[in-house]
Amino acid sequence: MNKITVNITQKINTRIKQISPYDPGKPIEVAAENYGLDVNDIIKLASNESALGVSPAAVRAIRENAESCFRYPEGSAWKLRNKIANKFNVSADQIIMGNGSNEILTFIGHCFMNNATSVVSSEHSFAVYKMVTQLYNARSIQVPVTPDLVLDIHKMVDAVESDTSVIFICNPNNPTGTMIKNEDLDSAVGKIPEDVLVVIDEAYAEIALETMPDSIRYITEKPNVIICRTFSKAYGLAGLRLGFGIGPENLVQALQKVRQPFNVNLIAQIAGSAAIDDDEFITQSKQNYQEAKLYLEKFCKDLGLKYIPTTTNFMLIDVRDGIEVTEQLLKRGIIVRSMKGYDLAQYIRVTFGTPDENQKFVNVLRELLNKE
């Protein structure tokens, strides 16, 4: 019998070979092992996670329902969808749940992208938009940002072509922290053709440090808009992977066709149902982030460091060589995010932590930069 010599990876779809895997913030345990550090001495300020941990209401609900895990979750997450619907004054049929809001983006790819379509997004915006576009073999149109790293929403609208099926608008934008204001967003959405799906990704909406545009009203005013939200950032449920989309009912029905059964696990549904009412936790988190923003801005001004004014719980700081500074911070037990993958190699992105974490970051960064 002849020995098979063909490498199975040769059969992988060509478009998949061209995709670079998403590179998340380094886990604390990995940093500890790589650099011989105690996990208790490491602070992670790399992934825009909740500085205050998990919503206490969610923790109580998780503990009370842990023994229910032998049951399958409710397939349509009806209880959680109804709570979300009440919060945003929409119908439960206008809501689709995802295993993180990232999964909503893949639903959109399934339904709206192929090799005959193009997708508009911004440079220096969430990496998953381009990944999804590549995954479904669509053509990516990336629009430059303004000089101060704000999404140029008007140029994005101008970039829409006859074959464009989706436009991604991240607001506030990750990784720059900048926000498109209500007037500009209104103007842009009004000009986008109704056969182009407008995806407004508002992962940081609940903890935004400036007034968010009133985007939810587009759901009733426009047939082609979907809003994406997540429980990862504001409510501290990043580890449970829970997100949702709000859109016109016929659009949501289409997306439901590609959603896998039981895509949102039981504990995530229970935790989300409890967390969404925890307004006190959101208030405390925003206060912490506002104070952290002022603290880090003052630090940057004192050292003459360029930074991008942020509207959410993280900040870009120009340290000239973000790759090297990220590595040096890692060796000292501080995990931040190099922006090399976003073509902003001179920057690091730092998530606002607790006051003690922020102070440790500032002290170590000051020491590193003074040595230079």
C-alpha cells in the first residue's frame, strides 16, 4: 500500500490561510511562567476587562444556580432577551444572543458576506471586522482615520460601493477610545443605502465616559441597522462570553437561522439576567474609570507623553516603541497591549485598573522611560 504523503493542511481553504489569528492579551498565568513571576504580583491591564471584577448581583446568581448546570440552557435565552427588551424598550423578537458579541459578527458574515460583496470598516479599529470579512471571502475596504485617530465616519460612508453589504462602526472605537458624536453618526447613518447593513458595535456603551449617541432609535427608524452590545466590559462577564444584537425583527430572524442551538450557556444567561439590573456596579465602575482617566492623563502631561483622549476604560499612550515597552512592563509583572497589530507600533494600550494598579503601572512606566 502506497504511503500517503499529502499534507492535509494543503486542503485548507485559501482564504483561511490568509487570516492571522486574533492575538488576545497575555494571560496572567502565562506571563508568570514565562518571566518567573508570582501570579499574585502580576496586574493585567491589557484586555479592557472590568477593573472592579464581576457584578455582585451576577456572582450571587451564579452561586445560587451552580447546581443547575446538568440542564441544557434555554435555547432562545427567552428570559434574558425579555430583560434586555425591557431595558431598551424594544421587542424580544428584535434581540439575538451570542457567545460574546463576536459571535453576532460571525452571524452577520454568514448572512451578508461572500466573494461578490465588499465590507467597509476603519483602519485602527477592532481586528475582528477584517477577520470576519476574510473568513467569508468578502473584499475589505478599510478607511483611514482622522489625524487624531477618530473614525472618519463621513469618509467611511463615501467608501461604500455598489457591492458593499456591510459597514462596521465601532463606537467608542477599540483600540483608540475615540467616539463618534450623535450629530455625525446621525448624518452618516442617514446617507448609507438601505441595502447596506450598518453594524454599530457599542461594546463600551454602558461605561462610556461621555454621552453616547442615541443609536437604539435607529432600530425603529431604519431597516438596516443592528446594534451590538456585550456583558464582558461593563458587567465583568468576559469569561462567560455573553453578547447580544438589537435590530429589526426580520433581520434578527435571518440571523437566528445561522445561530447554533444552545450557543449561550446556562450560567451566562443566569448571570446576564442578574447583572443587567446592577446599576450600582455600573455607577461605581464609571466613577473608577473617570478618576483613572484623569490620573493617567496627568501622568502623561507631566512626562510630556502623547496620548489619545479616551471616552471609555482604556487609553493609548505613545511610548515611541510600544513593542519594547510592552515587553519591559511584562518582565515587571504588568501586562498591557502592544498596538503593533493595529499598525500603531509606537503606542501601548492600557486598561484602567484599580487605583493601586494604576499607580503601579505609572511608577514602573516612569522608571522605564527615565532609564531611556
